[in-house]
Amino acid sequence: METRIKDVVSSLGTGFDDLRMIRINGMGGGGKTTLARVVFDQISFQFKGKSFVENVREVSNASLFGLKSLQKQVLRDVLNDKGIRVSSVYDGKHMIKRMVHDKRVLVVLDDVDNVDQLEELVGDPNWYAFGRDIPIQGYDNLTREVVRYASGLLLTLRVLSSFLCGRNELEWIDAVKRLQMIPLTETLKKLELSYIGLEEDYKEIFLDVACILKGRTKEVTIKVLESCGFHARNGLRVLEQKSLITISNYNLCVGMHDHIEEMGRNIVRRMYSDKPYKHSRLWISDESKIYWLTICPEIPKALRYLDLKHYPFSSLPKTFQADNLITLEMVDCKILQLWEGGERK
């Protein structure tokens, strides 16, 4: 036990002023709680505030108010103020960050089984790539590059901070160059959880926006989606509520964060990763050159929405059979008559 105690104390590096977090893991009954308690008792006198929180898993899962009660315990212990109240988990998380961040404190969380418990009770030090609020001298420009890449998406900033924390300047430079060429896989995977939770129709609407309709006005987007049989207004509302799209107050255009757009397009690519000619949506003009792609000589009878913007010919093919057509856009096209010699529709 003495050797294990020395190892833990050494890892904590109590003589330093930076942020330290260590994990003690192992099988149940292996003495983890006992070890943590002994270390806590030995070194807690070196800190202005201290808290030993037991049974985190059991308490946080027991009720909706479990995490809130644990947050209250941390704040009351560390600040030595039994009158502190916490109105919500969100409020508690920010109270801990605001009231504890400038103090030298020791917090032990016993029996944590979910990273959310950790973040709600002590925050995630990797939110800050340097383990503190401001960059280390010499990293200012690199930090700006990372923030610019994240484009305000908090999840991306968190993933990047976790990835870059503890790395040297050369590793930062290499990482920034890589980000400019390759999407951050971990971010895309986490963003995809929001997509997975959607109903099937809303998934299709999301993919249509990501691949084709981003930047269109809300009304045009609704027309296109409704012509395909979707409940577009409800679908866009759900996507906006989940922060997967935005609707501009200025011009009512449908917007989407670049990383969310890339996530959606990756989903389409993965469906037939080795058969691009089977992709359900095409958004890159060069993809018209892929092998096995065939252009139908006739306009499909099932077509519901047809945009003929800048169409260069004076009429549509004789075989045009628009039995299911709902919307026809004809802005700046050269058409003089819809069909030539065909049956009038």
C-alpha cells in the first residue's frame, strides 16, 4: 500500500500550481477507495479547499437530483460554506467553474462510471488546451488557428483541446496543418450521435440539407422537401431545435455549420464507400465523371421537383412525362414551350 500511496502522491505533483487530474482504476474490491482516502488524508492540508465525494455513481443515478446534490457537496466543502444552494446541474457546473477556478483545491470523486459525472462535478481540464484559461506564451497564433477551425462549435473546441493538451509547439503546428486537410474524425463521430437520434424522415431531410439545400431560402427548401413527400416544416423545426441547422433572421436562408455539413456528407459517402455511383446524393460537379454513372435519357416519371434554372434549350424532351411533378422552377431558362410534339400535360 505504501508504494501505491507514494506513486499517487508523486503523480499529483502537489508542489506545482498547475491543474492535475489522475485516475485510479481497477477491479472492484481492489482497494481503490481506501487508497484515495489515505492519499486525501495525507495531503489535503496543503490545499485551501478540499472535498472527498463518495458513491458518485450510486448517488447520481439514484434520482434526477443526484448530480445536483453532489455539486452542492463539492461547493460547500471547498468553500467551507454550508449555505450554498444549487438550482440546477447546469447552474452547479458553472458555479464550480466560477467560484473554484482560482483556488488551490483537492477534490476526490469515488466510483465514477461516466465522463459526464466528472465534467459536471469538477469540469474537464482538457476544455483548456493548456490546462488554464489563457494560452502559454508563444502559442497565441496557433490558438487562433484552432479557434478559427472550430468556427464557434463548442464540441469541436472540446475535442481539439483534449487532443492538444500537453503537446509541444511542433506537435501543435503539425496538428493545425492536418486539420486544414482532414476532418476531425472524433468530432464527426460525436456529432453523428445527434443524427442517429432522429426519426427516419428527419434523417433524410438532414442529409438533403447537408448535401444539396444548405444556403437555400427556407421557403424553397420547404418546397423541395414537400415535393418529396416530407413534412418539411416540422422537420426543419426539429433540426433547428437540435442545432443541426440554423435559419437566418436576415434572409431566412437555411444554414449549417461546416463540420455538421461534413458529417452529413460522410454519412452519404459511407453508405456505398466502394460504389460512389450508388450515392443517394451528388454535390460535387466532378462526380459526374465517376465510372458507371449513367445519365437517364428520359426525365424520370417519379420526379416531383424540377429546377430548370439556366436551362439552355427551347423545350423539354418529347418523352417528358411529368405525372408526379409538383414544383417546376424556370428562372432564367431558355424554354419557349415545355414540350415539342408531345401530349399536352
